[in-house]
Amino acid sequence: MTSLDYAWDEPILPPFVMLTVKGAGSSEIVCSMNDFQDSKQLYYENFIYIAATYTFSGLQEPGVRPVALNKDAAYAELVLDVSPKTQRVVLKKKEPGKRSQLWRMTGTGMLCHEGSSVPHNPQKPSPRSVDSCMILDIAGLAAVTDNRYEPLMLRKP
């Protein structure tokens, strides 16, 4: 909970404030400053992109093997995306709002893929079941056992 001291801009107008969260599922509420109720809550989803940092900034961490010799990769803005046909996790150019590129962190620390779950109305708060989403995982155990690379995939938790 955050609070902020506020001096009313127009003391002769009714003391109402409209709060809005802009986005794909924007939400808004109107609150009376004379009778502010805890029951009025503003809900929104906070999705994330999982980005290949180098492809946004071109800056590379010291001591890390070069990603590519091609300068175009430095500003390609690549994020994890999921192909709808194959369900493979791939790197693709970031497209703002594209559901197949959106992820959210669950309360247990898993990365849940937004594009493989049913769209949710943020104005109606209902706890999402972790069991109903697909999470980011590796395809096999080789990455743990013998230092080989394994592709990323979606799995049930």
C-alpha cells in the first residue's frame, strides 16, 4: 500500500478522482476523496517479455563469449516467442502486445506463458490457477547432466 499527500487542485469541484490503468485490458475506477473505500481496487496484469539483452542494447557483458559477429543482431530486439503450431520456444523480434511473447511470474517463481492460457479480464479479479497455464522449461535433462544444449519448451507445471 502506497500513500501520497495531495493538495486538491480545484477545491470548488466535487472531490472525485478517476484512476486508470492503460493497456490491453485497461481498467478504471472513480473514487470519492471524502469516502475512500478499501473495497475499490484497481486490477491489472503485469506481463513481461523475456529478452535477449544484447539484441536491445548491443552491449555485451565483459568476459562473455560474443553472441554474433553480425552487427544487425545487436539491435534486433529479440524476445522469447512461442510458435502456435509447434509450441516451440524461439527468439523473434519484439511485437508489443503480442500474446505469444508475453509471460508472467507466478507466486512460486515459474514463468507462465500468457499466450497459451485463456484471456483474462483484469477488471474481474479471479486467482489464476497455476495448473491451467503452460510454463517455460527445458526439453530434457541433458543441460543438467552432460553440458549439452537443450531447447526451451512449454510444459504443464
